Amino acid sequence: MKKTKEVPAKEDHSQAIEKLRDLVKKVPVCMFTTVDNEGEVTSRPMTTIDVDNEGNFWFFTNEFGEKLLNESYDNGAYLIYSHPGVNTYVNIKGISNVIIDKNKIEALWKPMLKAWFPLGTNDPKLCLIKVITEEAKFWNSTSNKMVVLYNIVKAIASKEKYEEGEVGTLKLS
């Protein structure tokens, strides 16, 4: 795999965020993972609503959003995206907060969300979770499964290490 350079937060901040947006677009649902003060890991699937211009990830939730973050002793969160079909994997480390802001809720609202939140933006329990990205690691291959399989078999036959795609770390904090 081609190793990408670590993207510096200052000069290429917008480039790093754009790269992150492109990767996450392929995998809209992540496993939102927290670790409590006993070291217990808890994950739950959540749909990414937005990655803003600062690289923050946004999710809708209800009154359980506070409980979700209370499970994390330091508000740390890991967003784990995986799409084997397109060989895209992303692991994001960040800090999560519950946001109750009617204007922001309305700005991010999408009609399909009514399936989970039938009262829409008028739901008094509706809130947002904002994850401030500290670091993102990604593994991405543009090849289809057949090309990947062929290259793996070729690497085995030639006794060479399999290398294809890109791996990188994006520092945003």
C-alpha cells in the first residue's frame, strides 16, 4: 500500500477534511464506540449526518444521547467505518458532546430521519452529538475485489508483500 503523508493540520487542513468527507461518503454508518471508566467498550451503529468544514462529525439522537456520552468517562469517542465492498476503512478518534441547538438541528435535518424521529425537529428529546475529530486513520483501495484478489494471489506466488491502495493519518486537532 502507498503510505500517504501525515497531513499537517495548519496548511492542509481543508484538504484533510475533504479527504475525510470523501472516505466517509462511501460508508455513512459507523460504529460509534465509547469506553467507560471501568474500561468497558460499547459500540452502537449511528448514521453520520454531516462532516462540517472544521472536520467535526454530526449525528442525531434523542434523550439517550446524554446516556450514550455518560458511558464514556472522558467524552472520548471512536467512529469506526468499514466497507469491505469498496475496500474503505476509517477510524476516527475524537471528543463528543451533546448539542441542543434548534437552529443547528433544523439546518442538518433530512426528511428520511422521520423514520427514527417521527416528531421531526419538533421532538423535544431530539438533540445532536458533535464529535470533534482529533485524528483519523484510513485504509483505502480504489481497486475492485477481483483486482485485489488477483494482487494478493500474485504477492503470495511471488513471495512479495502485498501493497496496494493508500494508508494515512489525518491530524485535525
